[in-house]
Amino acid sequence: MAKILIIDDEVVFARSVAHFLSKNGHECSSLSSAEEGLRSIERERPDLILLDIKLAGMSGLEALRRIVSFDPSAIVIIMTAYSSVESAVAAMKDGAYDYIQKPIDHDELKFTIEKALETSRLREHLSYFQRKEVQQSAHCDIIGASPRMKEIVELIERIAQLERGPAGDLPTVLLLGETGTGKDLVARAIHHRGSLAGQPFVEVECTSIPKELAEAELFGYEKGAFTGATAAKPGLIEAASGGTLFLDEVGEIGLDLQTKLLKAIERKQIRRLGSVRERKIHVRIIAATNRDLEAAVRGGSFRQDLYYRLKVLTIELPPLRERGEDAVLLANYFLDRLRHKYSLPERRFSEVSLDALRRYRWPGNVRELAHVVERALLVCDSEVIAPSALGLDISRLPLRIGDGALLEVEFPQQGIDLRQIERQLIQQALALTGGNVAEAARKLGIGREALRYRIQKHRIARPPVMGRLGPHVAGSDG
């Protein structure tokens, strides 16, 4: 149902049209002058306006110009007598959507209105997606101060500054990394910072498309190509023409489709299902995967020629556990952003919480961190976010000591007892060296006498030292 305003000084005619449209489910009102109509439009904001071109007082053409000036997105259909078609064409140039001749055929009027309202809905959808894309581009800054992330940002900037040209002439980019490391964010950053920023960015989740529908989704199809294809439909590759096609988890594409994708990239042409005609495309390809594509090539599940075609430029994103203080940097970034999203007061992490964020291994990487921060923000009622709100399992942590050996230390959930941690390290170092104090001290990076003192302080029972002739007594240093 739409709100429709009819402006026509033939009152009986206007009421008749309003009655017909009301029976078809629309909310209609009619006015007899352009002046009244303009006041009503400012107040009521109708979805569609039927405007007679010849009115007493202000003319329909003048009214149209004022309506379009006030609201450029207004849908106005001009009503005109047969002898005034030239004026109707002039009205189209001034911003009218369409015109219809009097005497009006009701079926024609109904069809014209339905088409106009559908156009209006498509405009709204387009506007929404354009706004969404602008919002997403505003959030495609790469957050990170670790050396590896700085290198990645520099590489993104170098790719973005490549010479302008058709999208299909730009080199392909392959993004590698574990799930949740931000490959989609990097793809958007490359697109929005480069010469294609104003062009489409089409993301394809290769894992979410059923294999039997993948070819139709990517390449499109013609009417009658298969059962249920009642109309032709362009594919996602065509939708991205002139811009960027982001193939997320490209390693999941089947071999048959890999062959067709390779040909599309190399020839810059596609053929819809059921068509005999090749269509030109100009699209830059960015692909991403968490799989080892070299191993997939060796195993025969991924085409070698497609692999080399995709990896012209390669960016490997590090897991969050290898990014040092970036975990804290990102956590504070997400906290501030989510606090504004939910309109919550100031929040901050306690020092113990920050330490927990540093020590956690983050198997889900940045995506997991964002979810953890969101949960903590929503369940915590105090200004300071405690470790319990994070819900992280950080009870055990591997620590690398002097010569590269790993010791596993248990950490309490509430607070840190340094004496307990020191005791654990000494016990494990002694166990690792078979009770040899000198060797254990070397591994821990402290002096032998300092270690002896700590053994006595913590009352640690030393295991027997294993020598060539068997175990020594507990007092021996080997």
C-alpha cells in the first residue's frame, strides 16, 4: 500500500481516480490546486504524486519544478491530455517519472503506478546499500602496531597506489591466514583505498553457496537454462564488473568451477548458463583462504594454474597470538566502538583483564576477540571490566625458557601469585634436568646459588640426579 496524492482541478475526475486506487489498496487523497498540493507534500510526504499538467493558478510544470527542488527523490506522474504530449515530455526532463494521457485507462494507470513504486523501492534499496558500503569503508582501518601488521598496512597502500586502469588489468591478490584474522577487512581496505573505491565490491562466501548452485550464482543464467529459471539473471561476477570480486574461502570451490573461473580471469569473459554469447567483464579478483593451497595443489583438489593466477600478490595475515600488544589495542578499539553502539557509559578493562587478554591464545583470532569484548561489555555492570566477565580459559600457559624449552605454568583465574608461578617454574626446570641444579639454573637464566636459595625458600623436594652410575643423593649438584 502506498500513500498517493492526486492534484487535479477536475474534482469529479480526481475523486474517481482516488476511489479506484483506494479499491486497489492505496491510501489516496486529492486536492484541486498546485498551491494546496505543495503545502500537503511538505506536511505528508506522499509516496507518489499524480499531477495534472494544466491547473488553474500555478501550472503543473511549475509545481513539478518546486516538488523536485524540495524533494529530488519524489515520484511524480504527469497526467495530460493527448494534445499536450510535448509538455509532458518537457515535464519528464524536469524530473517527472512518467506521464499518462487523459482520458485515463485504469489498467494502464495501475501498471504505471506499480512500476513507479517498484522503482522507488529499488532506489531506496540502492541508497541503503550505498550507505552501508560507505559505513563499512569507514571501518576498514587496520588496527595494529605489531611489526608484521605494519608491513601489511604498507603493502596494502602500495597495492592501492597501483596505476589506474580497467579493474580487470589490476593484479589478483591472495590473502592467507587462519579463520578470523581479518582477511575480509584487508580485502575491503585494498578496494576502498585504491582506484576502484567508487565501484562495486561484491563478496562471495564460497562455503555458503551449495555446490550445485555455485556456477549459476557466479556466472548467472538465461531464462530456461534449468528447471525453475523463469527469468535471466546476471551472476555475481557480472555484478562486480568495474570493481572488485572478493572470493572468500576460494579453496572450497570445486575443480569444475575452478576451470571456468580460471578462463574468466584470463579471458576477461564469462558465459551465462544456457547462453551461447560471451560477455566482457572487467573485474579485479581478491581471493582469501585459510587452507594450505600448495598442499591442495599437491593433493589434486586445487588447480595449480589457478593457484598461480591468484597469487600474483600474496598477503599472509598473522594469527592474533603472534601480534603481541595488538590484542590489547584491538580490545580497547572494540570496547569503545561497541560502547557507542549500545549507548553505554564509560567502561575500561582492569589491569588483570588486560593481562588475561595478553596471555590468552585466541584460537578464533580477531573475530573471537570482538565477540569476547562484546559479551564482557554486555554482562558487566561496573565501570571496570573484571577477568570473570571475559570468560577466558587462561589457567595454563606455555612459557619458553632460555634454551627454547617449553614449560607449562598454571595461572589462577583471580589475580596472579608470583610465588606460586616461581615455584612451578623451578619444579618443572628441575624435572626437565633430572634434578641437576646447575643445568636447571642455566635454563632459567639465573645463578646456581640463586636457584639453591629459591629451592630452600619454596621447600621444593628435588628429584634424584641421574648420573652415569645411577641416581645421586638429593644434595648432589652433579
